[in-house]
Amino acid sequence: MKIDVFTLFPEWFEWFAAQRHVANVLASGSRLELVNPRDHTPLSGRQVDDTPFGGGAGMVLRVDVLDAALRARYGIDPVQLRERRRVIALAPGGRMLDDELVDELAAEPELTLLCGRYEGFDERIVEHFAGDVISIGRYVLSGGELAAMVLCDAVLRKLPGALGHADSAAEESFSAALGGDPEYPHYTRPAEYRGWRVPEVLLSGHHEQIAAWRRERSRERGAGEDRGPAAS
Ligand SMILES: C[S@@+](CC[C@H](N)C(=O)[O-])C[C@H]1O[C@@H](n2cnc3c(N)ncnc32)[C@H](O)[C@@H]1O
């Protein structure tokens, strides 16, 4: 998997790339590379944005700047680029990122993520350069960097070598192994703490009963029957 992130703040990703599960995947041959549109802008003074036509607050990322940055990186017209690789604009109003979409993206050999800032993208970037618009939630972040990291984290942890234990990702929330339901609750030592006892079945050593109990708890959570943390 090769992921290119176009961002005005590439240094944000230094911490992210150093995290163990990300570093593991990168050491196994995947790549995460940062491109700063400021390094490729045809405008003077490293300008990348401008005031919106029609008025209003904020600055808008310019289409000619993204065109130049994408051309510099891939050597072709970005309009053709999206036919060859998945180019994703991150935006609050985009398609919601969920486990199904993460699986879809994890199967791609290459991804390009475009991070907006300030007021966001000139709409022609979204219309002509991006093949997808993805949101990580119905709220507004200051920029696409955290959204890109969320997407990368969710995608990269699906790849071989990311997690220490191969089974960790096989049976977790929303996986096929759990029928798309959230994961069941986990407990560890001590078996009793402040009078709060771990469910007996988990201490029984009876694998079939444990599996059945876990499946049932997952189903309850999927059906919204789990009431969540108890009020204290
Ligand atoms: C301040 S936001 C722009 C918000 C835009 N003016 C609006 O109201 O939709 C700047 C950039 O952050 C990113 N962003 C913010 N919230 C996001 C979200 N929930 N999901 C994905 N990207 C987001 C996008 O790349 C966006 O262009």
C-alpha cells in the first residue's frame, strides 16, 4: 500500500508515522509520503489559497496550486490521475468513513489523500481531481490532517504486519467474524475489583460457552440493547 498525503502541514505526520503499528506496516514495504502543495505552487510568496468569490470569511485552497502539486508528484494531468489511482478529498460533508469503506480502501494498491485547510477546497479540485470525498464525521475539524490520520490508521491496521497478533483484527468491531456487530466486552485481572466481578463464564475455561456468550453480547450491542457504562 502506498499512500500519498497532500498537506500544508507535513510535520504533523512525523508523530503518526513513528507509532508502532504504523511503523510496522511501513517497515513491511508500505509507504506513507507527504507532499506540501506550497513546494509546488506557481504563485509568488509560496501562496496556496485565496479569498472566496462572492465574499465571506476564510481562505480557499486554489485549484491551480493543487493542479501543479499533483502534476509535480505524478507527472500527468490530475484529471487523468483519478482514473489510475484513488484520489480522495477529505471534507466534512463527504461519504462517511466506516469499516466497509476502510476494507475497500485497504484493498487499493495506492491512495492519494487531499487535506483541506481554512475554508476548504476550491470546488473544482473536488469535481475534477478527486474520485471520492470522504468524511470522518459530521463535525468540522480545522484541517484534513487529523482526518487523513484517522483514515490511514484504520486502513493500515488492516494490512499484514500492522498488529502484533494476527488475530487482533480478525474478530473486532464490525468484522465479518462478528456479523458486523460491535465487539463484545473484555475483562482482565483482577477477577473481582471493588465488588465488580468478571462474568463467571469467562473464568470457566469452557471455550464454546465463552464464544456463545461473546457472540450474544456482540449481538446485543449491535441491536442497541447494551446500555453502555453503568451510571456511578
Ligand atoms: C475548516 S474545514 C472546512 C470546512 C468547510 N468550510 C465546511 O464548512 O464544510 C478545513 C478542512 O478540514 C478538513 N475536514 C474538516 N472536518 C472534516 C471531517 N469531519 N472529515 C474530513 N475532513 C474534514 C477538510 O479537508 C476541510 O477542507
